[in-house]
Amino acid sequence: MHITVERSGGFIGVPMTRELDTTKVSQQQSIELETLLGAADFFNLKDALTQEPDRFQYSIKVKNHDQSHEIHVTETQMSDNLYALMEKTLELSA
Amino acid sequence: MHKRRALDLRRACSDLLNHSMGWLGSADRCPICCILPPHMVDEVIKNGDADDRGFALETLRMSEQFRGRRQTVAQFRGLVTPAGEKRRTVYDAKQGQKLPGTIVRSEGGPPSGDPAVDEAYDGSGATYDFFKEIFERNSIDGEGLRLDSTVHFDRSYNNAFWNGTQMVYGDGDGRMFERFTKSIDVIGHELTHGITQYEAALVYQGEPGAINESMSDVFGIMVKQYALKQTVADSNWIIGEGLFTSKIKGVGIRSMKAPGTAYNDPVLGKDPQPDSVSTMYKGRADNGGVHINSGIPNRAFYIAATEMGGYAWEKAGKIWYITLRDRLRSRANFRRMATITLSVATELYGGSSAEFKAVEKGWKTVGVL
């Protein structure tokens, strides 16, 4: 599985892109990411961008086997599972 | 004018609004209100009771936005009794995301000893004082709205924001960013988002969104300059100075003087702000680059203010404040912003004044005019 997270906005407005190939992390971490992906129902999520001052916006793209999906979302619109998936991806790709 | 006539006018207005509600919506939010002839409004202000004056001033304020007579409003400001006064409350989210959190300091209370709490308290106080003393504005809404701040939001949160009702500050990750209360202009920036919400209500997307962001930087840096009594020449015009840890190669988050030069770091990358419309960002990220393209109007303000000299809030700041408070519409673009600031400069100082030329130079330099 390949995950790309792009963050923009926030007061800082510093663009950031992180990529993660789950074959390069431990099996346990890979399973954790797969679990969060499923719990977030990622492949059925739609864009959810809002116009809230200084909030972060994320573009999250996941390629998994024959599936590929990308969403654009403001941080306030993210479910707990999606937020955790984003945080875990950033942590493992840092 | 007799008091009874003033009341009749209010009733007539009210009747007119009631008949129009089908398409105008709520009377409280009616965009055109009831536009009385200016001389009648002035009479109500002089001779009416407190309620009449409040009604007439609001009518005048709304109508000024259409007629360009806003200076008249300022003359009568002293007649209005403020609904509130400086009321600060600081909450602690304790690294969670629930707002507002637990109260840790209220207006008049002693310092807490927690730097984030005390900086949020002092910074919101300095911002309140700036707008009150310089622009006679009573808080975010002009009517004494309470100033609520929450610190220690989320874990390692590299951000600060205004959520529509309050200010919120993260602690930073300690690796790249310090706590976000550390820089007073950040506090001024967030509070100005509240003022913009109550005034021009600039759409947070594309060019109006970049103007929204720029307004927060413009008044944010003036809050800092006012607190330090800095002239335009004394200021470094850096937004978010002190937010980076010593590991990051940068002087701050944005440079109003030289957009695109605030940082250049192996981890963070390079400051993406353009300094003119020729290199404007046109992508979809960041609500269409609101924090990126804000560098363009930021630089225009910097040039206008430095050309005028002295303290930024005296002339350039006044032009920008009147523009924000009374003239800008929610979907204004850079060109509209430029023509409005020039129009305000003409009204205040004359069309051939040094102030007009300074504003014109600012917008021409960044390629908007």
C-alpha cells in the first residue's frame, strides 16, 4: 500500500508532503494502517473542504492493490479514524 | 426634529422591512436596512433618545457603506454607550481537542505562571487596546464581544486559529515550532479574523481569501508595532517571529517586506509566498493559496506604510481599517481592494496627496494596478 499525505494551510501555511510505502514499515504497523483505512471507510469517502480560517487542509491518496482513491478534506471534517490514519502516516514517514 | 418624528421614522422603516422580509430575510441581518435621508438620520442622532441614536447610527453605518460618508459615523461615536468592555478568558484544552476547555484565567485575575496562558491573556489585551485606542473599536464585533482563548490545544499542534467564536493555540511540536502564543502578532492575526468575520466577511477562498489573510497579517503586525512603539522603519515586518525552534533556518512564518524570504529550510522547504501577481499561486491547496498569495497585498501595505513613514497605524493602517470595516464586500479581489484603498486615501488625504501616491505605489509595485 502506498499513502501520500499533503498538508496545506493552517496559520503557518507551510506546504508539506509525506509519502509512505507500507512494505517499508513493520508488519504490525502495516496492519495498523490497514485497520485504520478500513475503519475510516477511506475508499468511500468524498471531498469535504470548508472555508474556516487557518485550519489545515489535507489531500490524502491511497493506492492499495487495484484500488486507488484521493480525497481533499479540512481537518475539522475528518473522522477520528481518518485523523489517526493521517497522523500515523506522518509519524512513520517522518 | 421632534422625538415623535424620529419614532415615526423607525416605525416606517420597520414596516418597510416587514413588507420586504420575503426576500430580504431577517431584519437583524438585512443587508440594506432602512436607508433614511442623511439629514434625517443626523437629526435623530442629535435629538433622539439612546435607542433612537443607536438605531440611527446603525442605519447611518450601513448606509455609509453605500454612500461613502463613513467619516460622519466617527463624529458621533462618542454618543454610543458601549455594550461591553474588555473581557478576557483563557481556557486550557489540556492537549485535547474539546473547546473551550477549563478556565484558567479571567479578566483581572493574577498571572497563572503558565507562559501560554499569560501570553494569550496579555496578547488579546494588547490587541483589544490597539483597536480601542487607535480605531475606537470595542472588541471583535465593535460592541465588546468577550475575548475567549484556548491554549494547549491538541498534542504537538503546529497551528493557531479563530473558530468563529474564539481563538485557539497549539503548543507546537517543540521540534520545528514553539508554542503559538509566543508571537504577539499571531494573537493579533487570529483576533482580526474575528473582526473580518463581523465586517467585510471576506470569502475564505482565492483572492478574497488572500485579502482576508492579509488583513490579519496587516493588523497583526500593527498590534506588535503598537505594543513595542515601533515606527515603520523600526519594524522587521516578520509575521510569526520566534515561532521556529533554533533548528529551523528562518526568521519567521511570513515576511511582509519581502514575501518568499521568511524561511528556507531542508525540512520545511522554502517560503512559497509570491511578491507580485506575476508569480501568483493558482493551485487548489490552502483554499486556493490564501496563506500563499496574501504576500501580494501584504507587500502592498508594507510599501504604502513605509512610503508614508511614522507609525503604520496613523495613516496606512487607518486607510486599511476603513476599507475593511466599511467598504470591502465579501468577494472582493485584489484589484477591487486596490481601488477601494485608493478611494479611501483620496477621501482622507486628497487625490494628489503623498498618502494617495504611497498606496498607489504599493499596488503598482506588486502588479495589481
